[in-house]
Amino acid sequence: MIQVERLRKLYGALVAVENASFEVRAGEIFGLLGPNGAGKTTTIGCISGLLRPDAGSVRVNGHDVGADGFEARRSLGIVPQEIALYEELSAVENLEYWGGLYGLRGRELKERSREVLELTGLAERATEPVKGFSGGMKRRLNLACGLVHEPRVLLLDEPTVGVDPQSRVRLLEVIREQARAGACVLYTTHYMEEAETLCDRIGVMDHGRIIAQGTLAELRAMLGERDMLRLTGRFAPAAARRLLAENGGVEVVQAEESVLLCAVSDAPRRLPGLLSALAESGMEIRDVTLTQPSLESLFIKLTGKELRE
Amino acid sequence: MGALLVSLRKELRRYRRDPLGLAAWIGIPVVLAVLLFLLFGRGSPTPHGRVLVADQDDSFFSRMLAGAYSQGPMAEMLAVEAVTAEEGRRRMDRGEAAALVIIPEGFGKSFLDRAPARVEIVTNPAQSIVPRIVVEATAAMLDAAGYFQEAFGEDLESLPRGEAPSDAQVAAMAVAVNHTVRQAAKYFDPPLIDVETSAGEDESTDWGALFFPGLLYMAVLLAAGGMSYDIWREKQMGTLPRAASSPGSVTALLGGKLAAAVAVFLALGAAGVVGGAALLGLDARRPVLAVVWIGFSGGALYLLSMLLQVHASSYRSAAIGNNLAVMLLALVGGSFFPFELMPAWMAGIGMWTPNGWALLELRRLLSGGGDPMAALRAFALVLGVGLVCWWICVRRLRRAFLR
Ligand SMILES: Nc1ncnc2c1ncn2[C@@H]1O[C@H](COP(=O)(O)OP(=O)(O)OP(=O)(O)O)[C@@H](O)[C@H]1O
Ligand SMILES: [Mg+2]
């Protein structure tokens, strides 16, 4: 349903997306996970036809976005990262407008508007002007406006930012519902947990490149069975690197004066030895964190930095 | 088409929800119009006035002169009332009439004797058009009487005093009256009065006709600028890119905005023409065509203004550029001062500004003048300009404005 091939997008000299390829099928939720500035919104812009790629091709529902934009846009539902609503209009009026643009009319439009308002928990505020809504409520309406016409392809750009935990659970359920009904969902986020719990497959993006993609299980396998050990304190990077490397089963990811990061297999058994080795060589350890294999640790392994910096 | 209607409805709803912006654009010219109305009162291109006639002679000839004021085109403007000289003077002092005509005793006799005949006219200094008509018409009639005297002097002499004139004499008088009316006619032709009165400073001016269409276009300009600036608001709100990713793309959005703008201009034009006619006595010979013209030319001004918006580098420069353009165009294009009151060089430029040109066309339509072909050409030109602007705006919105 969405096919992105060797996508490249430049802003002047800045490479925002480089050689990105992925595919999202019907009924599937594909997560695009990456830190700020990774190129997620730019990728979505190229899929929605808002941005013109510098290279590569994008097809939506079989239609090339560049050559056959109208047909491609018809199957799309978009929830932009920025809240894009008319604040002076009511929730219903916003829904009627956005639904109307996609060809919904009359009874059907009214019914669908009511449905998505129920889904997003806004039914009670339906006729109030949006400018009186809280930030989270606007977010929910922003999502509702992208769902109202029951699109076959959904592009969701961080749709749950600023939404309270209960509402978020509800929204994620709504999105899962769409996929179950056969929609193809592209979901960008920098929330690890969200990607882990929501997405069937995940593409990890950094500096415009998709550095890894696959199901959660596949990605976990890339890490091996190793845990991620994070130490803060005062270290001598070169010496620490050497010391840790002497221990089998430890891979140093990052060694700096204040932080040491390494992937460790069978960490609970090895940990005491590692710590005492470091302490004996005069380095100071203040804090120790051991993380189970997760997207976060994968991201750290792949990029050498944490996702949320 | 459907997406355009959806977009139009959205736009009209937004204006209904937030009418303050619209009210300000239309309010400024309305306030100016009210001020003008209070300052200059009701002006009308067809003047009306009361004329008091005191016929102290009561001869055949004096009665003819007195009756002449209520004949032909003058009958439409002048309400003639017979009074005694004393009553007439009293009422003039109270400002109840535009002019008092006193035909002195012996008028008919001196006429027959070919001696100079005197008629006294007292005019109301507070009024200017009607008293002038009375003075000019009286002079013209006395002129005609002189011609009559010359042509029929012999007959007149042979006319038995106090008897009814012969058929030939009546016919001759009819010719003379006809001549009078024709001579006087130039003062009754509204366009001529318009030209004469608006040319000079101390002559009477029809303020309504002069200022009102300009004020209407000021409202159109302000509204066009304000409504087109909304494209920047839509960009900032994110609704423009969101709509651009819908099947209708930017054309649906822009089309809806244009349609809403034209609807506003049509409403504005209708209210303006009806209100102007009712309050200021504005002449509106082709009201429907005039309203359509306001909507049509307003749409083109909106697109011209949109052209400016989508080429601005930021919303700040768009706002500044917009205000500057509106003020300049309103000033030069005859919205603050009518072309008639401008220095010639400025009027020469102003008439070729888009709004100035549209304003002149509106005045032509309101006065009922101008040939239909010219009006058709004007409509075609506006359509052409509008289409070109539309095309450039859509291209620009797609290519650069959104990115
Ligand atoms: N209109 C633009 N002009 C120039 N550079 C841009 C523009 N939009 C984005 N960029 C740059 O492109 C890169 C990718 O930006 P993008 O918005 O796609 O990131 P993102 O992954 O969506 O980030 P975030 O999580 O913060 O939303 C960034 O370096 C950004 O500075
Ligand atoms: Mg983004």
C-alpha cells in the first residue's frame, strides 16, 4: 500500500532523507522511530505529495505520488505533526470540512463525524469552538480529522504528543482498530514504548537514513541476547575500553570521560567483575543502569547515542 | 466542484464565527460614509426644490411665465406654488423654498411695449442647484420672450390689449416656449450638472455620487487584502498543507476562498448600492449589473492581492506589503478623494490602478452611461486578469509557498 524506494530529499544542502526504502502493507502498522530531526516528517511529506522527492519513488495504493497524485491522495488520511485545525470552528465543523474534502457528504459525513468524535472521546464537546479545547483535546481532534473518511492508508505523524496516558491508550486502540479493519498505517514516533507496543514492524531512522527495520523480534535479535550496561562517573576512556574488552562477551559502544556504554551478554553474572576491574584501575563509578534488550538499546547500539537526548 | 463547495462553506462559517475582521474592513469605509453624510447631507443628481411665484401682474404673459416653471423637465424638479410677494418673502426668510420669483405689475404691458421687463428672483443661499436652475431658466425664458418680441412685434402691437391671442400668435408662442425649453434643457441633464458641479469648488457638488463608489471600493480593497492575507494564517495553522494533501489539493482551498470573497463582495455591493441609494440618494441606473461588477472586479482584486501574498517572503512582509498596497491603491485609486478632486497627474495614474479603473467602470454602470460593448469588454478583461492571477497563484502555492 505504501512503497518507498530509495527516497532522497534535500533542503538546500541539508540531506533530510537519504536512500530510505520501506514498504507498509494493508492491515499493518509500520513505525518510523527516530529522534528529532531524523527525517520522519520529511518522509511523510514525500508520501503525502506535499514535498517533491529529489530522488527515488513513492507509491500509495499502487499510484505514483508524483505522476498520479490525485489518485494517490484519495486513499490517504493524514494526521500532521502540527495541529492543523480551524480554531474558530467547532469540532464537528472541522470534521465536516476535512471529511468533505475527501468526498464524504450528507448523512454519511454526519454519521462518521459522530463516530470519530466518540472514538476520540470528544462527543460532549462536539459543537464548541476548538479554540476552547485543551492541547490534548486538539490532538485528539487532529487525529479524528484524519480518520473521518476511513482512509485506506493512514499517515500519522506523532499523533499522541501531549495526550494524557488514559487518552493515549484509547487513541492507540483506535489506531489498532483501523489496521484491523484493513488500513495501512505509517506511524512516526520517538516514544520507544509506543513503537514497541503498537507497531507490527519498525524502521529505525537517524540522520535521514533507515538504519534498521523489521519486526520487534527481528530487531531484538540484532542485539543478540545482550543487555545494555550504562555507567556514569569519571573514566579514562582509552583505558576503560581496553579493560572492558579484556573481558569476553563485552562490546564497548561508547566510552567517554563521564559515560561508558556497553553491550554485555549474561550481564548479571559478569557485572561484579566488571565493576571491580574498573574501580581497581582508579575510575569512579557513580551510577549503574542495566537495560534489557529493547529498541532503546538497539538504537544506542546502532547509533552510539541515546534516542532521547 | 464538490470540494470547492465544501471549502466555500468552511470559509463562510469562519467569517460568521469571527466577523470582527470583516466588520473592520467594511466598517472603516462605512464610518467615512456616515461622516460624509453628516457633513454634506443628502445630495441627489436630480435636484428637487420648491419655487414660489408671486404674480403681481396677472396678465396673459405673466401667467405664461409663471406656468413655464411647471412644464417640461422642470416639472420633475420644481414644485411651484403661487404666493403673494409678502408671503413669499416671509417664507424665503424661513428658508422654506429654493427661490421666489416676483413678476412685478406692468410686466405684460412692458412686454407688449417692447420695453425692458424686470423679474425679481430671491434665492435661498443655503441651496445651490435649484436656485441656479430657476435663475438660468428665467433668463432663458426672457431671452425667448425677447426673440418672440422681435419676431412677432408687429402682431403684438396689433394685438388688442386684454383680448385672447390669435391662432398664429399661439403657434408662435409655442415655438418660443419650445425654444426656451431646449435652451434650458442643458441645465436639466443630470450628467451635465454632474460635470459642471463637480468641476468647480464653490459650485454645488453631489457628494454622494462623488464619494460613495470610492468608499465602496475602499471596503472592497480592505476586504480583498484582509481575506487574501488569510492564506498566511492557513499556512501557519497548518490547514493549508493539510488541505494540499487532500484530493482537491490547493485548488479546492483557493477556489473556496475566492468564492467566499466574491460572496462577500456581492453582499457588500448589494448593501452599498441599496444603502447608497436610500441614504445618499445615489443614482443607480443599473443596480444589478453594478453589484455583479463589484463582485466580479472584487474577485479579481482579491486574486491580485493573493498574488502579492504568495510571493511575500514571510508573513510579516506579506502584512506590510498588503497594508502598503491597500493604502496606496485606495489613495491614488479614488477611494479617499474622488478623481475630480485630485491633481490631474495623480488622477491620470489613479484611473489606471486596478481599483481606480474598476471604480470608474462602476460609476459608468451606476449612471447608466457607457455602451454595453464597453461594459462587456471590461468584464472580459477582469475575467482574463483573474484567470492569469489564478494560474500563477496555484502554481506558486504548489511549488514554493508550501515548502
Ligand atoms: N522546511 C525545511 N527547510 C529546511 N530544513 C528542513 C525543513 N524541514 C525540515 N528540515 C530539516 O530536515 C531534517 C529532518 O526534519 P524532519 O522534520 O523530517 O524531522 P523529524 O524526524 O520529523 O523530527 P521531529 O521528531 O522533531 O519531528 C532536520 O534536520 C530539519 O532541520
Ligand atoms: Mg517530525
